[in-house]
Amino acid sequence: MEEYPEELRTPPVALVSLVGCAEHHALISSYLNAEQPPINTLALPDFSKIALLLSKPNKSDPLSGDNGGILKKDWLLKHRTRIPAVVAAFFNYDHVSGDPAQWLQVCSDIENLKNVIRPKNIKLTVVVVQSSSSNEEISEDRMIALRKRAEIDAKYIVVFNHSDDSQLKQSFYRHVAVIFFVVLMSGGLCIFVVNVNVECGFCRLRSTLAELANVYYKEEGRKIKTRVEKKSFNSHELNVRYCFKVAVYAEFQRDWVEALRFYEDAYHILREMVGTARKLPLIQRLVQIKTVAEQLHFKISTLLLHGGKMVEAITWFRQHNVSYRRLVGPADVSFLHWEWMSRQFLVFAELLETSSKTIPSNSNITSGTADQPLTEWEFQPAYYYQLAAHYLKEKRTSLELLLTMSETADELDSNAESVGPSIYVGQFARFLEQGDALTMQSLTDEEYTHYAIAEGKRFQDSSEIIAFLRKAYESFSILKAQRMAYFCGFHMAKEYFGAGDLSNAKQLLDSVAHLYRQEGWVTLLWEVLGYLRECSRKCGAVKEFVEYSLQLAALPVSSDSGVQSFRRKECGPVGPASLAQREIIHKEVFELVGGETGLASVEGISDLKVNGENPLHLEIDLVSPLRLVLLASVAFHEPMIKPGVSTSITVSLLSQLPLTVDIDELEVQFNRSECNFVITNSERPSAAIYSGQQGCRVERAPSLALVTNKWLRLTYAIKPGQLISHMQSLILYSHHNLHKRHLRK
């Protein structure tokens, strides 16, 4: 919304000009601005400046003719800051009632002023500033002469007194003095109340200015409204322009109903121009129409929301979205459409946030269309922030693809140097210097496309996408919509990842992965773990890289899951979730664990390996995410163990990795070290790596191969001398190629 000019973002405020007696302008302007509704002032120190200010500009612009322009870019600003509705001419009392020479100067100033403001229908009021030290009144004959000279009604001549600024300031406020006389009489209390209405001259001035300004805007609006009703033109552009002007003049009068009606009329007429307007090349025509539609939509939404009509505003936004979302235009400039779509959602989210209307409860959400009633999310700014980020990502993708395919990408910047906004909203032109003058030249669609691409390259979309997603994330979190919040958090993390901010990316990804594990969303967890794995690789964190790789390889993804509705690039760094991809990751991580390969960090400086000097210890406890990879179960054969009586235990292991895993040794530890023992793999005697206590019991198993989703059960006796009544805290250590993995049970 900050991209819009202030005159569009704020309601129109009446503008009046103060001329003469410059020493009083600051105080008068402050007072008028503080009132409700406020009145803006344009202060001119003397009458010689008025002709320069209100003179008509020289229309030598070659683009000011019939070129398909709809709205003048500075028309609204002009009426907010340069063209007053009323001119208040200030004269000192001494000049009005003084000698003939002073009176003649007053008459001359009034005549010059009338000649300037008459063509523009600007209203006039005359203010006579009288010193409080002078008790004389202006003669009736002189007041009549002043009224006739100014050609105004007597009520538009205002007189007030002053001595200094402090007294003048006090006289600016109308007040009613209520005087109480209390008389104590025999038998009771008698109260006499006398009301004295003291109305200062300046208060009359303010009411006069407000009245004349309202008359001016009403007359200007009526003149243009008559043209619209009579349809005295055959141009859609003029029809939209006139409806827009009538709406603005209605806003000046604070007639919100009429303003809304004419803004809507302008919007609907504009939509019809998509297939009929031919005065501009195709691309520039679409850009202009969508830019004007954006401004009209903003005005309509603002009026609806400020009027407390939130359901109507949301319904209107939905219709606006439906009307324009398919109006993409040629592929060369499709990124402009997605940027425009993003801005629609962003601005509406900001409007919803600033709206004073309370968001209705779910029970009241019954509007919308019969087929598609409004949803709960459509009342939340977070919904629109999220989609604003989505469309901005679409814009970035389209622009990157266009630049990749373009053979003249390096020439675009030089071709766009002299191009800028034209005098009409949504139009652009080339600026050329001809001597001391600056002229504008129309653009071809090709020239405009070069300019648009060059402008698109200048902006860093990633930071804006992150900002939009963060707003959505925070809003959804406040609403306790955890799943939506973490969905936005995940996309925010991907933006951080793309920007190289791995610390922020990993922090968000870890929290998202935790939720997705709880929810059991395998495909979504696959993508998150893929980004976490890549963050670890770029940071050179071997342990984390192995952990995330094992989790990915163990995810219960079938071979059919590789066929997905989204594009491959959306699957993250590890590609689509499939059994084949799981097997590839499995091989990669075990080659790393076996010391066959290394892990290169993001800078490519180090090649980290797992070996005797850099051992790897992975611990799997009851809450570890690695329980998805390897499960361990231990069962005593007797429910109660008595000292001196032998018993047996069964150790069960289950791997969910896609390929068979061979364990070299399995070490079983109890809370008493004398009970510990080691199980070695008979199939791999050369791989025996146990380095525990001397004299520890060693058992040999025919095989320690873990086949996918098949339990490996190993049963061993515990000798009577080893039994202890409080035996507990079993810990299993599995060894693979010199490197430990701890399984705490």
C-alpha cells in the first residue's frame, strides 16, 4: 500500500487558498487542519502569486492527445495540493476603509483575483482583518461596494478582530458562555441562567470556507455527472475518467454512497475495455487497464471496509481476483501479471489489518456465491499475505525463466535508461531532451518489454517474499492455526535457504519437521528433510548430514509416490519421494559412514570424512527421530529374576532402511559392567572391532544382517553369577566399519 501515492491512499480533503495578510496564515492553517473534517490550506503571501499558481500549463506534450490514456496521473494530486476550491482574500481593515488610493488597490486585487479564478469556477470569500484597538465599523456603503466588487453574497464577507497571535488564537474558537446568577432568597434558592453566544469572525470564516468548498465540489461533480448521464462521448476511456472524477468529487463532499457507486461504474466499464480498446499496443494496453483497475479496486475496497462492510469488501475482492487472474498477457511479460496479482493480495491484507471492523465469527460467514460461500480464512489478513508471497514467487520464477531464454539480456538495461511513467496512469514513454525542453515519445511493446525486464531485475524479491510470509506466519500463529503457520514457515525457510541464510533456514526447518513427524505427513517431511540435509552438507556438519540422510532413507515412501502432481523443482534438493531415491540416499550415507567418500562443505574447502580420527556417534533414544530408522526391543524370558537362577534375554532389531544393513558387532551393556557382553558377526570376522573391557563375554551370531522391515532376534543366556535383582538400563551399541551407533533402550 505504501507504493501508492498519498493522494490515493487517503480520503480527499478540501483545499482552500489564503492570499494576503501572510502573518496570520500559519495560525489559520493550523486551526483548519485540526478541525473535523480538516481543510488543507495553500498559503500565498500576496496577490501577485495567484496568477502564476493558477495559470494553465502549456499543452505541448505530444502524448497529451488521443493516445488511449484513461486517468491523468497528477489529476488527483492537483486537486489536493494545487487547485483550491475556495480562495480567501485577506485585506487589512485600514486598506478597506482607508483613503481612496488604498481602496483602489483593494479593488484592483479583487479584479485580478476574479479574472484568474473564474475560468476554474473557484469560489471566493473576502476576509477583513480588523485590529482590536479599533472600535470603528466599516461603513455600510463600503461593505456594499466591497460585496459588489467581489460579486459575492454578503455572508461570504467575514470580519474578525485581532491584536496579537495569542488573542487571535483564542478568538478562533466558538464558545457559549453560560452565566449563573445565584441569589439566596428567603425561603429558597433562585438561579438565573443567561446564555451568551459568542461567535468569532474566524469561526464564520471556517464555516464559510467549508460551505463554499462543498458548493465547488458539488458543482464540479454535477457538470461531469451530466456528461456521463447524457453520454455525450463515444470513448470508454472518457467514460471511465469521468466516472472516476465524479466519485472523487463525491468523496470531497463526504458522500461515500455516491463515490462508491461511480467507482464501481468506472471499474465495470474498464473491464469491458479489455477486448475493445485498440489505441495502445497489446502489452501496454493490458498494463494500463490493470493499473487503473488496481486503483479503482483499492478505492472501492477502502470505502467498503471503512463503512464496516467487511463481507461485501471480501466478496468484491474475490470478484476482482476472478476477473483479472487469467488476464496474464503474452509470455514475455507474464512476470508483470504475477507481480500485479501479488500486489492485489498484499494491499487487501493491509486494508483488512487497518480496518476497524471486527472480524465476524464463523457463524456469520454465509455470504459469497451460492456455489462458493466465503470461507473463514478469507476474513484473515494472513490468508492474503500468504498468497501475496505465492504470486511474487511466481513472478520471480517467470522472470528468471525469461532471462535464461533471452539472448539479449545484457542489452536490456541500456535500452531502458530513458524510459519512465507517462502523464497517464499505467502508461510509459521515452523521455528525450531537445535543447532545454524534455519531450516524451511513445513506446513499442518491444521497447516497453525491455524496460519492464530491466526494472524487474533491479528488485530483490526474496526479501519481500520473506516479509510477506513472516506476516502470514505470525498471524496464523496468533490464530492458533499451527498447520498453516508452519506451512508459511517452511516456505520462509526455503527463501532463506535460497538466499544463503542457512542458520535461519535450519531453525525454521527443524520446527516444521517436528510438526510433520507428529502429523505423519511423509511427502511433506521428505521435502523438509531434504533441505535440512542440504543445509548440513553446506555447513560441513557430518553428524547432522548422516542423521537427516538416514531419516530420508527410512521414510515409508512406496515406489508409486514418485508420481506427484507438483513439479520436480518443488521436491527440494533430494528430488521426488520414491523408493529409488531412498536407495540412492542409503548408499550415499553408508559410503560416507564407511569412509569411502567425504562430505564437502559449501565453500568446497574441506572434504570431511568419517574415520578413526573423526568417529561418528549416533544415539537413538526414546524420543530420537532416528527411531524411524532403527528400532530395538529387549525382553527377559522370566517375569521375575532371582539371584542364582539362570535366564535368557532376546534382543530384537528392526531396520526400515530400503537396503540390507550388515552390523559388525553388537554390544549389550547393563547397569552392572560384569553383565555386559558383545555379539559379533560370524560372516565378517575380519570386521571385529570390539575394544571394551578385558575379559568381557563375547558371543557369535550366524548373521547380523538387518533386512528391511524384518525383525532380527538374538537370544542369549545370562549366567546365574551375573544375575542381579535390580538389573536394568540396557544399552545396545551397534558397530559398523569402525564407527559406532548407540541405541539406548
